[in-house]
Amino acid sequence: MPIFIRVLTPDGSLHPVDYEASSLADAGRYEPDDGVYTITNTFEITKALKLDAHFDRLEDSARRAGITLGLTRSLIRAALRRCILDFNAGNVRWRVTIGAAAPDKAIISLEPFTPLTTEFILRGVRVISAPNAARHNAAAKTTGWMHAREALIAAQPPGIYDTILQDADGHLLEGLGANFYAIRGGMLYTAPVGMVLGGISRQIVFEVGQRIIPIVEAPVKADEVASLDEAFISSASRGIVPVIEIDGHALGAGRPGVWTLRLRDAYQAWVGAHLEEI
């Protein structure tokens, strides 16, 4: 079943595209590799989480990429809501993409969204790391990275959920579409913005986490994995996802740790209290 894709123009019109795609990942093949984007999901059909933060980051990414946007956030917001209602597929995962060659147009792509199950979360996920894979201009969310990461996704062995990027010094920075966090000795470690993308979910982790565990904005190294007690990743569409294994090294008891689950509970409660209409 094709997903829903429209192009928004400055007069507020929405136009069909000349291609079909089966998923947001598939649709990315047709999108420019010199643009910026933001991506997340809806709740209760037309509600979103930290929508202004998504637009703030989209505009900041455009500035960092040298793109002068020709659409206002209010216009994009109204068009996004229209697309969600026209698609009529319930909750959706959506992406807004703006290319450098046409900064006055936005590609709005939607696919049906199914959240991760509680059973999946309680199992935790296994990840690997990729040496010397740190992103250039890491603070910007660019389509160039969206295309480039396909090779890393294709290289993941069966049973691996994500790949954590290492810099030249072996620091564990971020996942392919998520922020990464490590817990050791009752302290939460994560790379600072600039070394990694400032994820929207990261903002929530910091807000709820500061009342639960001390947070240190510094990455751990790949050769320190054996000393970690817990780890997790976070993204706007998935929330907090426990990591139980890194590069074949089991963390703690090989299941989601108590700090991670406590943070996830607080995160989910925060989400429930802060939804807004698009």
C-alpha cells in the first residue's frame, strides 16, 4: 500500500508527487540529498509532542546547511494537519523534508504508525558500533545523512537493532536515528550537542532525568563497554529503548536495567501530560 506524500507550496497548496513509496524509508530514495528534515509521529490522530522544538531544529538545521527556508512553520503545521486528516490512517509517522534547490517547498510524507510494544521494550535491544563513523555537521538533521546511513543499516547483522557511531577517538556518540546514553556507577553519560544531534527526545530525557540521576554531557568510549551497567537509546518516535548488549558485550544482567526503566516510566508520563494539537 503506498504511503501518503504531498508537496507544499508557498500559497498553501498541496500537490501529489510523481512517485509512489511503500514506507518513509522507501520514499527517502526520491528526496534530495542536500536538504534538511524532521521526523516524528502523532498521538491521538492529530496530536504531537514538542512540535515547536521540531520546527526550531528544522530551522537551525537549515541555517547550518546554508538553506534559507521559504515556508513559515504555521504554513507547514496547517498543511501537515490537512495531510493527516486526508490520509485517514489513524496515528502516523511523518517527515517534512525541504531541499536546498527548492527551499520554498516542503515534502510531507506520512505512513501508518505502530508504537513499540511493552514486550519489545522489556526484552531490550542489541546494538553494534561503527568505528570512525561520526557525522559531519552532527548538529544538523540533513537528508545527506539520511541517505548515507543506508549502507550502515544494510551492514547490520540479523538481530541487531541499531548501530552506534564512533568518532576517531572511539567515543560512542549516537545511533543511526537516535541519541545514545550509558549508565555507570549511578551516573548517566551522553555526548553533548555538537558532537551529536540535539534530539527532541533528548530534551525530554534531560528534563525528567535530572530529578532521577546525575547527567554528565560526555560520551563513553567503545573500550569502556564492559564497565557499563546499563544503556539506552531515545528518539521522538520510540521514546526510550533499553540496550542490553553492545558489540557482543552483555550489559548488567542482560536485561533492561532499573535506571533505564525508571527513566522510561518518567518519560512516558511526561509525554502523556504534554501532547498538543498540530
